[in-house]
Amino acid sequence: MTESLTLAEITRKHGELEALIQESGGELTEELETAFDEILEQSLKKIDGYSYLIEKSENSEAFWRDKSKQAQRVAQSCKKLHEKLKAHLLYNLQNTKTHEIRGESVGYKIAKNPEKLEFDEDLLPKEYFIQVVNWAVDKERLKADLKEGKEIKGAKLTRGERITPFHIRGE
């Protein structure tokens, strides 16, 4: 058995054999026929190998695409779970009028969220709009004026609450 050739080597040798056959006027000598059979055998094995790798990589692609979708679903489930757990802790702290709760190694306390601007564009004075392509609320100016205590019809600052963890050191 001859040593395994690359597809490029097989293609090159096949071209060389064709050239030799043409030089011999189409005469297939025993030597050329043996060389041709060897190249054909190697070519068939190589193509089968390529076919196997193509099919395997296509299957792997489908497998990982499905795994990716599955992982995305798992990530979404995990996100929903931690959001629900935090909401549950916050709800219980708020309803018991407790500011913090402690476990053995971790505690949670109520923390203020950054201020969130809420406004009704229909009620806002025009001075809080800036021209982009269309009129839009100048949220930065509106928020700054509200922070300074200015009362503005159609706008207010609100602050929600969230749960933040803290580590408990040996007390």
C-alpha cells in the first residue's frame, strides 16, 4: 500500500498521469494503468474522507446551533428566576417594613435605584423639547430642573427600589 496523499497531491498526480497518457498517444501501459489505479484508489478514499468530514461538520453545526438555542432558553430562564427571587425578597422586605435581611454569609438590603424620569410629552412646556429631526423631550434639562425643585406640569422624578447583596464578615 502506498502512503496517503493529500487531495492536492492526488489532483497533481492525476494531471501528471493524464499528461503521460496523452504523450503515449492514449496508450495505457501496465505501469500507467497501475499508477492510475493507485491514484483512483487514493482519490476514492480521500473523497470518502472529505464526505465524512463534511457530514460530521454539518451535523456538528446543527448540534451546536440547537445547543445555542437551548443555552439561550436556559439563560432566559435563569434571568427570570433571579429577577423573581429578587422581587420576592424586595416585596417581603417592603411589606415587613424591614430595611435588610441577613443569612449566615450574605444579607440583602433595600437600596434606592437611580432616579427615573417620567413625563407626559403632551403636558410638557415646549422649553423641554429639543429639535432633532422631530421634536423630542430634552430629558437632561427636564431632569436637572426637576432635581432643582422646579415644578413642571407633566413631569416628575420617581425612584424605585432594588435588592443589593452584601457580604457579612464575622461579627
